[in-house]
Amino acid sequence: MAFMDELSLTSANREIPKDAVDQWYMMRDFLSRMKACGIYVPPGSRTWRCQQTILKRSPSPPTGFTEIRRGDMRRYGAMGLELRQLLFAAETLHNDPAWAPLINSCMGGQDIPSAGGDHRPRDHQFHAFMAALLSASGLKVEHKEPDIVAILDNLSIGIAVKRCSSARNSEALLSKARLQAIKSRAMGAALVDVSRLITPHDNVVITTDAHLGAKWLEEKIKPIALRAMRGFDPRTPSLLGGIFTAVAMTFNPEVGCFESYRHWTTISMWKLHDRRSMILQRLHAVLKNSAVIAP
């Protein structure tokens, strides 16, 4: 059996631009909206600090374009994106109490990813955000081994969720995902975030040309996915392959706020028309379509 059959789906979501005023109100109401979902944000936590930092910089709704210094783009862009994703996860999954412990574990760590420290809260946040994307698409999702179990076309898909912080550990993460998928005894796939490999400076692309930023991200993600898949050695027919995603932001000068872009590349271990490849393609499409309406 060949290692993989060059099934590679690459697609981009140019997510709906968020108006600067809407972003401000979301940040202002962040704590109360989290509380309404049953999620407590401890004062002094990373999540609390980020919300306070953003509101301190913009204490009232913007009335027009606000200049952001080049050095601040990383800081405020990264903080805002992470808070919007966490709120999306909390509001999407709040009807299932099984997800509450995972969301509550997302509050720690340093203010921006490049500052180092404990990476587990952001790992947990990516896990919750991916579960929310699947749930928002109408799929039933459960917080079970390997990380998420999603019901897709009456099939249980065990999804091992990984967040890759360096090229050195990408193959090791895929090997771990493979073992998790086998243990879950379900159709298995890896869902891997490689944003830190592509945009190590906190996911912000310093350009006002949105098309150029999205194209640059698309070109970067596929070779990383192909290289990482070497660690996903197929030893069971229930393993489907890997879905790799990355997010980056560009600054929109017209409305004075950030636009975020998420790209997806899927690498299957099976031939294009094999049923297992078709299942992976469906999962790819579900995530891609759901991400259009998410932060």
C-alpha cells in the first residue's frame, strides 16, 4: 500500500470581516457572555488580562479608523482573535456540560503565544474551538477519546486534536494521534493546527493586502502537512489521514480592525475514490464551511 495517494484538498475561508464596533462590544461583554455560558473567568488569569488590555486601549466604541502601531498589531491582534475563538467555543458548546471542564482549563498561560510558558491552556482552547466548529455545522460531538468523537453520516469519527509549536515535534504529534485513534476503536483522523510554524509571531501577517496574506498562508501550509504526515504511519485500515489548519490575520485599514483567515489542507492515506478518503473529504468540507461564520 502506498503511503498516500496525493489527495490534497486546500481551501481558504475569507471569514466575514468583523466591524470594529461589533468587535468592541464583543470585548466589552466578553466576561458576562462567558458567565451566561456557565464559564467563570478568574480575575488575573490570562483570559481576563487580555480582555482588560484590549478595553484599556479602546475604552469606548470606535467612531472611525484607529491607527494601530506596527508593534501593537501582534499583541492586540493575537489577543482579540483568541478571545473571540474562546467565546465562540463557550457559546456553541454550553448546552453540553461535558465540555465545561475543558473550556474552564483555557484561561492560563502567557498573554501572547510567543511569550512561552505553559502551552496547555492554548492547546485546550484549540481543542474546544475545533469541537465548536463541528458542532456549529450540525454534527453531534462528544468529549471522548481520542479527543473528539463526531458523528458524520452515521459514522463515528475519532479525531485526535493537536497543536504543533515546532517542526521538530510534528511527526511525534502525528504518531501520538495515530495511537490515540487506534485506542478509540473508531474511524480515526488527526486535526492539527500548524499556525505557529507558519506565523511564529503570534499569527499576525503584517500586510494590508488581504489577498496577498491569504495566498501566502495557503502556500505555506501544504509542505508542512506533507512533511508531518510522515509520522502518521498507516497500520490499520480505520485510519483516515490528517487535516491541517492554520490561521493568520491581516489588518484592514478600511474599518480599522483585523480580518482573520483560516486555511485547511487535508492529506489522505487512501486513494482518491476510496470510501475512507471520501469520509475525510466530508470532514474537511464540514470544518471549512463552519469556519466561515466563526472567528
